[in-house]
Amino acid sequence: MTRAINIDDIRFRNELCPGDLGYIAYMHGQLYANECGYGLSFEGYVLEGLLEFARQYDPSKDRVWICEYEDKMIGFLIGVHRGDTVQLRYFIFLPEYRGLGLGKRLMDSFMAYMKEKGFRKAYLWTTNEQHAATSLYIKYGFKLTEEKMSEAFDKPLIELRYDLVIG
């Protein structure tokens, strides 16, 4: 019998530790291959972005949210500063932890981070296959601003850019 997971038992941390970025790449590679059929090109894309993030990481401007349950990383989100704008990246949860309200909690934290750091603009890239995430982004005020056909992840899909401007 599986024990029900209580969101109050999930630990949230903002400190980036050695091994975290590697696990983010691993989780993305595994989950998106299994759930969406993405190939090695997608994992390479994630690794390139994480390398860039690791090299320019500034804890005074960037933010990480790492969710842990029983000492296991189960999800995360990263806010990457891009001048006066912030990019929302690597928003993912292991399947068994979806539907608990973690996405809403991290999006609330992301919005508070934007306000705290004075960011008025944010953007993100996703694909047409990420329906639950897209729905959440729209609820938080993100607007679709760009669509492009792509085979960058070893299959045809549509990449979508969403932007947010806070008044």
C-alpha cells in the first residue's frame, strides 16, 4: 500500500548544491524521453542551458526552488536573470508528485521573487505538448507571444514562447 503524500512533508530549498544541476539534466532526459519521446538532442539542450546557468549563476539575481521528499529531489524551478528580465526554466516534477499543488506553490514563489528583485518582465519556452504547465502559466498572466515549428528534440513539435509583463 502506498502512503499518501502530504505537501507539508515536502521540503523546499533555495540553495543550489553540488549535484543539483546534474540531477535536473537527468530528470529532464528521463521524463521527457518516457513521456514525450524526446531524444538525446533534448538532453543536450538542457545540458547546454544548465552549463550557461552554472557559469553565470548569481544568487543575488537568480533563484532556484528545489523540492525534496524523504531526501530525494522531486522537482524544481529556476529563475535566470537576463538583464531586466527573468527566464523561467526547468519547471518539472516527478510524475508521482504532480497534482499536489507544488506547481502553484512554486509559481507563487516565482512571482514573489520577481517582485522582490524588481523584475517586471519574464518569459519562458515550452512545447505544445505541455498542456498542464501551459495552463498554469496562463493562470499567472503569461501570454503566448511566439510559436515555431521545431525538430530540435528529435521529433516534430511546436515550441511556444510565453511572456509576462507586470504592471
